[in-house]
Amino acid sequence: MTKGQLFLWPDRALVLGVALDSHPHAHFAAQWSWGISGSFRTRLKASDPWQETRATFFAPNQEHQLDSTGTLLAHLFVVLPTRRTPLCSQLHADFAQGAAQTAFAVVQQHLQALLTASASAQQQMAHAESVLQHWLNCALPSSSDALPIPSGKLQGRDAQRMQHAFQAITTQLQANPGDKPEASKLAANLYLSESRFTHLFKLQAGMSLSRYVLWCRVQLALQAIAGGVNITQAAHQAGFADLAHMSRSFRAMIGVNPSALQKMTIAFKSGGLN
């Protein structure tokens, strides 16, 4: 694989390549990393000694540092809902060990398929979705308290209302990227109180309105970068105040610097997983 690969969903991302940021950093998406071609080094703080591993997990907002030294890595980023029992970072994660080893072999098969140059874009996305689903099945505890998606996914009229809200936000940002969709106006258009709207929105999206808007801006910037636009122009096209603002947002969302994405192929799944 000569170029890195990024597969993006509304609240998840899969990145294949060498370590994208060798400096200590943190982001609010949870991160699982796997050494496709071998082990790599990692630590939680710059003052900690390096530890060699093949599999790691970093909890949301946990500072960490990776050194791949040329090793090909897979990184899975997931925006997790608020949890009663926080997850703890693991420098030697167990999602590919013991009882999970057989199940994780399926993840490895699909990762190898993603590295096949002859695969079509549709096949690549299908393999990426299989990686995502099987990896989370191996990596997250099976208790309801640890589900990767809120268990209260909406049905019926509430779900329809939120779909209208998502569409309104996307349409507004595409037409006027600099706008900031307001919860009060979105709620009024759906004949809901603002508190009821924000509650339903977070249940359906798995994140707050402000984070969802930020995620939409990140996707708009990624689409621009994938189309060949330079990163400064992409920042303005996506509604960021400047390049520094976009860089901070990218690092906060998926731990990746925008400049690194110019060396990657990028694929989107706007509707999320079924």
C-alpha cells in the first residue's frame, strides 16, 4: 500500500497507514490500534518509558503517543456515548488475544483485503464496514453499559424528527458553511422544546449538537481535500475560522493532522452503519 487510507462514517473512522502523529496528543474519540505488519511502540505520556505492543486501546481524552517505525497500522476511532462505567486505556489490549483471537482473525482478513489494490471502491467500503463491526465486537465488553451505540436509538416519529434535523443541519452547512445551526430554531421547526430536542438528538446521534456540527464540518473539509483542494481552502470551504481551527478540530475528532490526509485516499459513508 503506497498511500494511507481513511474510511469515514458519521461517528467513526478507520485509518490504515503508519502512525499519523508521533507527538503526544489526545482526542475525544476512543481509539483502537493494531499492528498489521508487526509490533509498534506506545506510551501514555512523554515521560513514560516506551512499551512494545501489537494492540492498544486509548480511552477518550487520554493522552498517548505512538511510534510505528515503519510498521503498517490500523486505527479505529469511535465517538462513544456517555457511559456509566468509563473505559480504561490499555497499552496491551486484549481484543486480539485469548477467546477473542479467533473472532479477531476475521478483522485481520478484511484488513488484508483492504490492502488489495484490485478491490473496487464498493468492495473496499464493504471490507471497511466488516472491520468496524467485527473489531468492535471483539474490543468492547458485551454488557449493555458498554455498547458502542446508545441503546436508546429512536423509533417512529422521534426518529423521523431527528432525521429531518440531520438533513436540515447538513443542508444549512453545505449552503452556508460558516453558519452555526441553533438548537432552539431546530427544535421549533420540529415543534419540540429545546431541552426535549437536545435529549432526542443526543440519543440518536450519540453526540451533542455542537459535536455533530463539528463532525459535519470535518467531513466537508475531507471532501474538499479528497477533491484536490489545498488544506487552507478546505478549512474555509468547511466553515472553519482558519487552518489552525481546522487542525485542532481534526486532532480532537480523529487524532489526525489535515496535512497527513493529503497523502491518503478517503472514502465516506454518510448514512452510517445499518
